[in-house]
Amino acid sequence: MVGEEPHVFYVWFDALAAYMSAVAGQDMWPADLHLIAKEILRFQHLLARFLMAAGIELPKRVFAHAGCSSKRGKMSKSKGNIVRPEPIRKVMGADALRYYLLREVVFGQDGNFSYDALVGRYNSDLANGLGNLTAALSP
């Protein structure tokens, strides 16, 4: 695309093919919700045109989520500063991470992730606050 030299469009077209083949024959397309990063919104628009041209239904709703940063800047797979959820899930459980993100990041706005903040939120809200409440209510 003119003016978009650093972007390679075939990667996005390949991603669309991967989405479609991953759910082929499973009655999972069109997606009820297609969650994408806000940085690829313009490419999503072009992919929608490809789907329309092929006579394939569009996802029912597309939501572009905000970004997440850390002490080392904006998180990115290419920068290698992403947070891997699996180690957190093994130690704290998936619900603790979900709770942290819902509590700390305003829906639709960029957020910041910190392991210290995650542990602090876990200890103060989940372990102490809710944990003490459930202990007090137990017979």
C-alpha cells in the first residue's frame, strides 16, 4: 500500500486465512466477537472487504482493544517484552490475572502491567479483602 511501506499486507491476508481454516467445519464463523489490536484497525477494514468479495459473512462485532505497556515500554512480541499468562496462571490462577486487568485497566484505554502491581492487587483485594470476608462468613 502506498505510504505504508513498513507494513506487509500479505501477512494480514495470511492471518485471515489462518482464522478461517482454524474454525472451518466447526460452526464457529462468523465470530460473535472478533477482538483485534487497535493498531491493525485499518487492516481489519481491508480484510472485511476481502471477506465481502468472497461472499463470506463478516464477524458480528469487531472490538479494537487498547494497548498495554510495562516498565520497558509498549508491549510487543517483536520487542520481546510481553507478559506470558501461563506462569501467572500456574502460580495465581487465571482469575487473578483477569481480576487484575479488569481492576487496573480502564476498558478501551491503554493500560500498564506490572508484576508488583499484580501481586499487590492479589494480596490486598483477593487474599486479604475477599479471603478475610469469606473466612469471617464461614461457620
